[in-house]
Amino acid sequence: MSYFTDLAHQYIDGAWQTGSGSWDIIDFNPYNGEKLASITIATVDEVDQAYRAAERVQPAWGRTNPYKRRLVLERVLRAVEDHEPEITEAIIAELGGTRAKAAFEIHLAKEFLREAMQLALRPEGRIIPSPTDGKENRLYRLPVGVVGVISPFNFPFLLSIKSVAPALALGNAVVLKPHQNTPVVGGTLVAKVFEDAGLPAGLLNVVITDIAEIGDALVAHPVPKVISFTGSDKVGRHVATVCAANFKRCVLELGGNSALIVLDDADLDYAVDAAVFSRFVHQGQVCMAANRVLVDRSVEPEFTEKFVAKIRTLRAGDPADPETHLGPLINGSQAEAVSALVETTVEAGATVLLRGRTEGNVMTPTVLTGVAADSPALAQEIFGPVAIVVPFDGEDEAVRIANDTPYGLSGAVHTGDVERGVRIAQRIHAGMIHINDSTVHDEPIVPFGGEKHSGIGRLNGDAMVDSFTTQKWISIQHGRSAFPF
């Protein structure tokens, strides 16, 4: 099947339909500009239809034996495995992912589906003692009802499935809105694999739309009880505000400005490999990417020489070519923004170790050092192939620089002394720190999330149960209570 022809629709209440909006989202290949699909956007009415369908069918799904819910997820996994070649091509075409990146994303998506199968059986009730004679306290773990999921463009298949599958496994219904740059891979393709697996109609709905059309309707709608959002901290702040105003729970997985720290006793060759991957995987369009590479001044000259030499070997270009390491950025606006930031930083006095070039949406790597401490390039998340090397003197300064950011998602420490690395990791204000590894990691059963502007809440493993279920206290008086009047 041609995903971009057959899946260029809204998916609401088990039906593929055309949106009723007055304009279309045009889905482009970011590498060659080819038009992949044209999708008429969903309006507020379609958003309401999707949520009402989810609300109607969820109670029966919530009462369904969790072993039966698990069977659906097993079939989803098989559908992904059966169509992996086509999904790979879709990732390459729609978001400019390289073949290696597509394989990595699909592998993780399958791992998260396997974990979601187990989540169906994870919720447990409790019997809690009471100080009142004859009284029994039961604590039930129940689905929240309907979950709204908003996914990003960088790992759209994985990050949609990462919230959608657990929410469904735990007995909820879902309305998914993918990013408008990845409407198929992040949206309707996900709906298709669940449809093929026999998920009952209405439990998963996908609306392709834009905030310019629907405003806050997706978040403020009265039906969803939880909103799971992955994206920028700017949008995440607004989502959190709307959720709070409407008494909704939100799970926010937002941006990062990770630091990879290379101490004076590190294995430099290995640290170089980890740093290159951490900065340039998927062209740097990863929330956990190492924007800042902090290197002890005593080893900085040797590290930097090897770091730049390794980066020079990276090939940028056609993501369909198996030899390509860096494909295009997601769109022209992103490429222009990253290019402008580099230009401004260089004009402000940064030293250029390697200057990239931009052709279309493809950017070759740039490496800078000598960046002023108050430079925007050090303060913000750079969603592109730009690395900044920052020398430091001693552990305290490394920790200070690492923490000098409003973000706190991920990080890494390279050292010959593991416990030294752990001590430093404990001082860094981030949700995840990796010793002698890259900054980019996600595992199905390990809580994933950040501090500060990098988000609220956690995903993965038992954290999914906390995010997508609620607790209900039911007490039973087996005897008779004594009342004061």
C-alpha cells in the first residue's frame, strides 16, 4: 500500500474520512521537497467527534479483561514487524530520517509495545487497614477514561506509540494529534496498525489539524482527563496552563540542553564516539542531544582534535542512502533558524572549529568553541547539527556550567572512575544522567522525564500506570458505625 496516498485522512470512530476544514496540510519530503500528501484539516467539530467517540466506547474497553487487551497489542506488534520495510521508507520520506535512524526508531517502538502488553496486567488494587472496627478499605486502580496525545516530529512513530499503547493497554481510549510535519508516520500510520490489529472502533482516533484552526480545543475539551504532550517547552507551558485551568492532569516531555562532560581521566577516544553520536544523531533533532560538550581543560586540545576529525567523517545528504549519517532538518524554517543562530554566535566572537554549510534543508556539521557564557547558543536547545565545546577547570566548574540552563532533561559524564561520575551526576539538575555513555537513551521500564523546563511527570514502566490511571477508594462497613448524632 502507499501510506501517503491511503492514509491522508482523518481517522475518527473507526472510519477514514476527509476533514471539513477550509485548507489543507501539505506533507512534504524534507530532503527533496516532493509532495507526499495533502490532508484537509480537522475542525473543532471533528475534534469533538473524536473525543465523543472515545468517550462512548471507553467504558466497555475499560471493563474488558486485560488479557484480551494484551492480545490486541500483541497483534499490533506483529503488524509493525510485518510492515517494517514500508514503515522504514515512510520514516525516511516524511521526516528525513536515515536508514539507521529508522531502524532505531522502529526497534524502540517494538520494545515499547512489548512493555505495553505487560502494562495491561500491571494495575493492582490494595486493601488498606482502617481505624474503624468492621471497616474494610479497598483501593482500586482504574483507567482515567480518555487520554489526549500530542506527538512531535522528530521520532513521531515511537513517541506516538509510547503514549498511545500504554493508555490503551490500561483501559483508556485515545485521541492522537500528530505534528503537522509528520501526520502519517506520527498519526494515521499508528491508527492503521491498531486498526489492522482489531482494536475496536472509536478507541483510537487521529485528528490531523493545526492550532490555527482549532485553538485550544484539543486540550480544553471536557472529555479527556489526561493530556500527554511531547514537544517544545514554549508550547508545553501553554498546554500546562490550559490543563490547569480545566482541572486536567498533564504529562509533559519537553526540550533539553544536555551537557556531556568529559573529565580528565576519561577514555578520550570512547568519549569522542559518544559525544559525536549524542550531538548528531538524527541531525541533532533529539531532545536529549548533547548541545554542550564540556571538556576538562587539561584534555581539551586532544579531545577537540579527535572530536572534529570524527565529525569530518560524517556524511550529510540523502537519508535513503545507507551511507548517510545526517539527513535533512524537518523543514526550511528550522534550517534557517539554526543557520541564523550559528551566524549570530560567530559574529559575537565564537571560534569556528568546523563550519557547516546549508543546502536546502541539509546542514553539514558545525563545531564552535569560545562561545560567550551569556550566548543564546548555550542557553537554548539547538535542534540541528551544531556542537559547542566548552572547556572547564575542575569538577565544580563542570557542574556549574552543566546546571547553567533552564532545562534539565539528560546528560552524560565520562570518567575512568565510575563512582566519581555518579557523584557528579547527583549534582546535576536533570532527570537522567548516563555514566560513560551517550546522552540519548530511552528504555521501556525506566522512568523517563526531566526537571525544570524539561517537563512534568514521567513516562515508561510503572510511571505509565501513574500517568494513565486513577485511584478510587471504596470502603465497606461490615458491622455498624457509631455516629455522634
